[in-house]
Amino acid sequence: MSPTHQAGDTAIPEKPCAYRAQLLYFRARPGDTPEDGSTVWLSDGLLVVEGGRIAQVGDYRQLAPSLGADVPVVDWRGKLIVPGFIDTHIHYPQTDMIASPAPGLLPWLEKYTFPTERRFENPDYAAEVARFFLDELQRCGTTTALVYCTVHAGSAEAFFTESHARNLRMAAGKVMMDRNCPEFLRDTAESGARDSETLIQRWHGKGRQMYALAPRFAPTSSEAQLAVCGELAQRYSDVFIQSHVAENQAEVKWVGELFPGHRSYLDVYDHFGLLRRRSVYGHCIWLDDVDRRRMHETGALAAHCPTSNQFLGSGLFDFAAAQATGQPVSLATDVGGGSSFSMLQTMNEAHKVARLSGYHLSATTMFYLATEGAAQSLDLGGQIGTLAAGAEADFIVLDPQATPLLARRTAASESLEELLFALAMLGDDRAVAASYAAGRKLHQREDRPARNS
């Protein structure tokens, strides 16, 4: 068992506990001025948690007198409590192949991805990777993710078993692939649908687990498989859908050859009923405004994966076009194409990608996209991504003094934007002092302890 996750420590604590720190969460997408009411920032706040949910939130001086004498106060002063990060696109089976060199997406899949994913036919291996993967997410402050498993149903079983044991709010699904992939990773339209439905019935809504139908991407699914996936999406309307679209120009050309007669790559998914609320598409680089508006109309979410897009040379996501068309956008690591589990590092790269296309992405907006914004786009608003009363108590503690350079820069910060920008540009897993899920602490840096008062 890793030092991050200890057996028996995941039962929801029923007794109330309070946390004192700076508090930050959002009511809406941040506007141009800090006075628009979208951002809640308390310089000396108190967060009261009971039964795995947030019971109260407010200014310490106002709330503290009402606390019972038996309610412990965990003192995180000097640090910042924010909602747990939400990663909308990540592959747990690719943990062991992160940082693998290749000239582009398709060769990278052939040389590294498919051989690595073959190992998940072994349930013991899948379980070990799931444990390490979830430890890494917790260490980096990610408390919810949309996770790809492999084509093996057992890989999803292993993931959900470990996630459920930790009481995490996670969505995951078995990949569906019935063509254009190695035989050892191939299912059929019938078996893929059967395995997916069995997993939905077993895991969707069990505790905090959620299922995501996962056709890998259009080239590896036949029309028959996409059709049955659409049928499952209609039958189980509250499950998620996740796939890839328009990541790479060679891939876009290939889809045009495989699916002639469709207006675009995105239109293939639309044709099979796979664009709706709770559908999440990774990358969305090589789309046009018609596609972007269609995502807005259907509520389908774009998962922007900046570290992956730069690592594989796929292209630059167009934030200005997304904003102009109303295309919903979130942030994602896309490990193992992405080179970091850290959402702070992902913000760092997202800012740079935006600048290269002439768009300024503020730190406040990036923190919103990684918390409240993602939750709203996933139909999980009010449950996660917020510190508002009634929400599930998934939150993290960020340390502005985690490294000497970060401490020096944040000491000179004159606004919330400067503080968050320093955390995004200079922070990584070391800046996460602790991670909590449903009110239970699942990770804490030993060199960054809290004080009980």
C-alpha cells in the first residue's frame, strides 16, 4: 500500500470538522472585474465539513463562535483551500508509458500505447496500476477525473474497485475498439456493448462511481459499434460519453476516408447520437466554427489537453473561437500523451497555448475551468467543483510557500490573480499540501503539516 492511501481510511467521517485557511471557489465564470460576484475569496475563511459534505463556509470570525466546543479546527492558515481539481480526459493504462518518444500521434499509438495496454489483460497488473494512478491524482490535487480504461472489462473493474474503496467521485469506462487496432486489443460491436452494459449496471451510481461509454476514437470503431454505443447512450441517458476528435491532421484525414459523406469528424459522432450533455471529447483542435457551435447546441464538452498537444505536436487549441461560438471547454492532462498528472502544470501550458494564438487566459479563469466550470459542464454542478454548502467535500490545500521560488514570488503578490498565476506557472504536485475526498484526507505532504487548534 502506498504512503498516500492507507487501508481503512476512506469511511466518511460523520463528526463535523472545520478547516481554517484562505478559501477560494466560484459561483460563475470570472468576469473582467473582481467585483462581479463570480469569485468567492476569503482571506481568513472557515470551511465546516460534516458527513462527507460541506456544511458551512464563510469568514472565520463570523462562523467560529457558532462552532461547538467539540468541533476540531484544522489550521491551514497561510495556505489556500480550493475545490478539488477535475481532469476531464486521462488514460490510466498509459501511466507506465508517459514520456515515451514518437514523431506523432499515430506512430506513438502503434509503438507504445497498444503494447502497454495489452498488459491489462492481467487483472493483478491492472489493479496495481490503478492504485498508483489514483495515488498520483491525489498527490496532484485531482479529486475527479474522466478516465479511459483499456478494451479489457477487467481493467475497468480494477479501476472502479480501487476508486470505490477510496470513495472518490470518478467516471471511467472500458474502451471500445473493433477495427484498425491490434487483434489482441479488439472487441466486437456486440461484445463491446455487452461488456459496457454489464459495467454500467454494476458500477454506475455505486457509491460515487460513474460510468463513461468510451469508443476510443472513430477510426477504431466500425459504424456498427458506434451505433450500439449510441443506443446505450440513449438507454442510459445519465452515463457519460468520452472519445477523441480532431486531435491531429493526419487523423482527421483518415476519418474522412473511413466515413465518407459526413460533413466533419465531429459529425460522425453526431450521426450516431453521441453528442449530448455529459459527452466529453478530447482535443477538438481541428474543428471549424460549425462544429464548435454544434458542441454548444448539444452541450458536448471539449477537453483541452495542452501538454499532450504540444508533446505530440498536434496543434494549438483555439480559445478565441471557442469563446465566440460558445463551445464548452475544460482542462485535461491526457496522461500518457500528456506529460504531467498536475492540473497546475496543465494550466501553465494552457496559458502558453492561448498566448501563441493571441488569447489571454487568466489564472482565475483557469482555476474556474478546472473546478466549477468543469462541474457545470459535466452536469455535476453543486456536487463537486465548489466549496458551497451542500456540496460533496472534495477539496485541496495549496501551499504558496511550497518551493523557495514560489514562496518568494507569492510573497510579492498584490492580487488574487497574481497569487493564482504564480501557483499555475510555478506550481506542481509539491504545491498540494493535502487532498480531501468526501471529507476524508487521502493525501498530505509530510513536510507541510496542518495545525490543530
